[in-house]
Amino acid sequence: MMIQFPIVPIFYSPLVLVYIATNRSPSEPVGLVMLIYFLVTSFIVMPWVNIYVLRRRLRTWFAREKRRCLSESKCPACLGDMRGLPVEEDGCVVCPNPECGGAWKLTERVAQP
């Protein structure tokens, strides 16, 4: 199992080390620039990075769950059983649940019992 470290401490660690090494107050130019850099990265850059990472993880999780449901001949939207249903002329199997009505591409081997 791979250990996952949060992005923020690794991203800020050089900044903190340089700030401590300079030993200056935030009112001096170097300290002020580093303070602005810290604020910009923490409130503007890092939320966008975290949103991007979260969206990628969710997209892969949803794709994996969809493939798993379709391999078990279940509708990914409502988990309705789609075994034994005929394949339409467009190659899709329509979910039997009237509230769902989803059409999914299944192979004939999976769709037919």
C-alpha cells in the first residue's frame, strides 16, 4: 500500500525553511514577498489543485463502478437486472425499470442468458 502525503505540507516546506533561515520580520521586503506568496498559494492555487485531483479521482471511480455494474449485467443508474433482455438495433440494452429507462451498450454474450 502506497502512503499518500497531503500536497500542502510538501508544497510549503521550502517556503517555511527559507522564511525561518532569513530570520526577518514580515515588514521587510523578503518577508513581505514570502507572505504574499504563501497567501496566494494557500487561498488561490491550492484549492484549484485540490479540486482538479478530486475530480480526477471521482471520474476514475465512477468509470470503474460503471464497468463493474455492466460486467454483472446491472444498470449503473438504478442497479436493475438487465440479464435476458434483447439487444436493440443500435446495440444497446434498455433498462427494464420504467423510471430509469437507461440504455447501455452490452455485448450479446452478457445481455443474453
